[in-house]
Amino acid sequence: LTYQHIVYLFVFYELLRINKLPLNIDNPRSIFIKIAAGIIAVVTISALVPSLQPENLRFIALGYAISGLLIGFTYYQYELFDLSPFIYHTLLENLHDGIIVIGQDQRVLHINDLAKQLLSLGEIRAVGVTLVNLLPPSSQWLNALLFKQNELVIRNENNEDNYYEIQFIPLEERNNQRKTLILIRDVTPYRQSRIAEQSAREVAEVRAMELDVLRKVAERLNQSVEKKAVLSTGLETIVNLIGARFGYVVLADEFGRPGLAGSFKLPSEVKEAFEMYPICPTCKSFERLLNGEYQEPITFMPCRVLFDISVSYPGLISIPLKLGEKALGFLNLVMAPEVIFTGDEISLLQTLGDQFSAAIERARMYEKFEQLAMIDSLTGLYNRRQLFILGQNEFSRAYRYNHSISVIMLDIDLFKKVNDVYGHMIGDQVLQQIANRCRSILRSSDIMGRYGGEEFLILLPETNVQQAQKIANRMRLLIMDRPIVTDRGDISVTVSMGISSMEGDCDSRLEWVVDQADQALLLAKESGRNKVMIWQENQLSLYK
């Protein structure tokens, strides 16, 4: 019996400390329960007083009855029967959120298993312990809970980030006893999906930007077919889109020597330095490129020209220009020193370089085909079609500005005999050397072309008939006095020429003047060859 009384007294003592226990009992309920427990404690103590026995037995029974009625009233009045402790516990433990209830003094009043798992508490008894004593000072959870952070990122042992959302919900306040409900939710899968979505969106945006850059460059490059225009347009577009300070292109010539082919926004001191070098100084990187040893997508190649003028451009990058296995040169871009390129940006630069290379090679092929369409492949002179195009322009200009223009028709004497005796290959060598000798006498403004077979046509702008006569005789004497050196030995040949001209005040068509020169040539041949004849309206004058 004494043991029973001691247990009753201990329970009453613990109920007096109800604010420190993990019981979800508000103050009115606790008062009724304490009164009921106090009645039991009083009658229990009275049972220990010998002088009150056995009469106190009636008071003990009455006290237990009153205590039971109070406890029953409390459970009924405050609906404590509505949710049994088992259901309450099961509900909290099966939630997908970590739940912590703390009091005003940051003491844990309740914590479910998921919250203990998230806080790495293991089997530690957490109820009744303050957060400061429960969690180590280095814990990220401690700072998050004390300072009410709504988000927390923790890196796990696999070096992966876990994301948590934290909600702090104040519970109803009575008698200044404030409590806080803390909900902890693991949102890692949601955040990872958001990050993956954002990453995919950023990649898509980068790809769209790259495609837009490539599209714009392609559009600009496709607007031009001439090499000079392609270089100018391409450099301007790439420099502006990439944000470079300036850019220039170094290409290999027909002998593999590097030289400045085009530039955009090139500083004056750099431009002057390049003008001093018709061919760039020896460059090891350029030699490696031409030898097929250079495989890097971009390089930070030092430029000898910039070095010689003591100009430091730390942002200089070089993009090799190649088309398949054929090396063309380098596209050099000077960026701001702080610019750093990512892997994707380097790939974009490489693609731009490939695009630029294709455009340059296309322009080269266009020039080559255009040259084939207007140049005689044997002599390197203009062919008949191009000769008449250029001639018509010169005749129109001469008439517009009231200038003279003369035409010389040249024919190799007895050229058929050369082909019959020495063969057509030797005849081709004779044609080539005669063309070269004539060009050595003509001015850069003069136009010479192969009219057909062994006939040549020469246009002399701003030249009257007397001046044309002197030029024609110089060419005739140069050919006659020096034998033609061929693979079959020296061959002596002569030429006959006919001259006609259009004076500034006379509107003559090119075809008429050429026909007149042809008539003068025919008379020169009939007169014994190796002569120069001038066509005149009423007579043909003979000049040797």
C-alpha cells in the first residue's frame, strides 16, 4: 500500500511539471487534470495518518470519485476522446514531412521519426531538449531552425546537393506560452527537375544563339562572291557578333607565304606595321598549319608583327582556316584581356572558322573561274570576249572625256611554218614569249589580248595614232632583233601590225576601229610583212 501511495505522489509531482512534458495539453485542461491529481494526492496522504483511520477511508473513496468525475469532464469538455493517442501518433509518423514542435524556450516538445532522420539524431532522445543542446554547433540545421531559414541545401556523402523547404507555423498562444510547429520537406527531386529543366533551357538558348550567329554570318557571307568583299563582310560580321576589339585574316599566297588579306577595325599603328611587311615574317605556327601539323581548334598564337611594334594584345586568339585537309591561313581576333571562352564558345569559334574558310575558298574558286572565263590560258592575256568588254568601256570613257584611243592588231608572220617545222608545242612557246615581250613595253593602263590564233589586239587609252605607231615599232623591233628561245633552239620571227584610232571628237564603235586596224594589218602583210601600217580614211600610210 505504501508503494502505491508513493507512485500517486510522484505522478502528482510530474503533473505539476506538465509544461516540461511532451503533452499536447492546453492550460485549462492541465488545470483540471492537476486538480484531479491533487485530490488523489491529498486523500493518499491522509491515508498515511494513523489518527484519521479508519474514518478516512470514506474520504479516500469520495476523493477518488470526485477525481474521476473531473478527469471525465475534462476529456468530454475538451474533446480529448475525438482522436486517440494511437491514431494521433500514426498520423504524424506517416506524414511525408518532418515535424518538430518547439516551445518558447526552443525546447523540443515533439518530433517525428522522419524529422529525427533528417536531423541525423539517430536514437538520441530529443523531447525535452533544447535545439542548442540537441544539435552540434557546426550543424547547418541548427542555424536554419534558430534563424528560421525557409530553405536549406545540404551536400551529402555522395557530393550531391539535397534541398529542403522549412515552414515555421506559430501555434495558438495562451498565457504567453508560445509554440512553433516546424515542417521540413525534402524537395530534392523537385529542385533537381527544375535545375535540369533550367539547364536544358539554357542549353537550348545557347544553341539557338549559336545557330543565330551562324545564320547571320552565313547570310552575310553569301551576299558576296568576290574575295575582297567576302573577307571584308565576314570580318565585320564576326568581329561585331563575337565582340572582338578588331580582327584580321592572314592567308597563304600561291607560294605558301603568309600575308595580310583583310582586316576590320585594325588600329592605325598595326595597319602601318603590316604595310611594312608585304609578306608576314616567319611564323612557326603558320608553317605547322601548312604542313598539316596543326590540329588545335583555336590557339593563342603570338603575332610577330604586333610584337615588333611593341603592342601587347593579351586577348589575341587565332582560328585556323582550313577546308578539309587544305590549310588557308588564320583568322585572328583580338578580344578584351578578361574574356574567357567556354568549351561551347570555342566550338562556335571553330564552326565560324570553318564557315569563313568555305566562303574564302568559294570566293577563290569564283575568281579562278572568272579568270578562266576572261583570260587566255596559254598566254595569260585577256581572251577575245573579255577584250571586247574592256575595250568597249575604254571607248565609252574616251568619248565621254574627249580623249584619243588607239588599237593595234598584231599578227606573227609565217606562224604556220613554225608549227609545221617545229610542232605546235614550240609554236605555243613562241606565242607566250611574244606576248611577254609586248607586255614589257606596254603601260599598266594598256589592254592586250589574244584575238585568235596568232593574232593579238592591243588597246592604248589616251594615245593618238602617232604615239601608237612608236609603241608598235618598239614591239616589232624587240621581237625581230632577239630570237625566240625554245626547247628546239632559237627561232627568229617577225610580226606585222595595223593601227587605227578614235579621236576624242569622233564617236566610233570599237568594232569599226578594230576592223580598220585589221585592214591595215592585211595591207602590211601584202606589203612584205614585218611592217606597221596606219589606217587612214583615204589612204594607207606605210611605216617601217
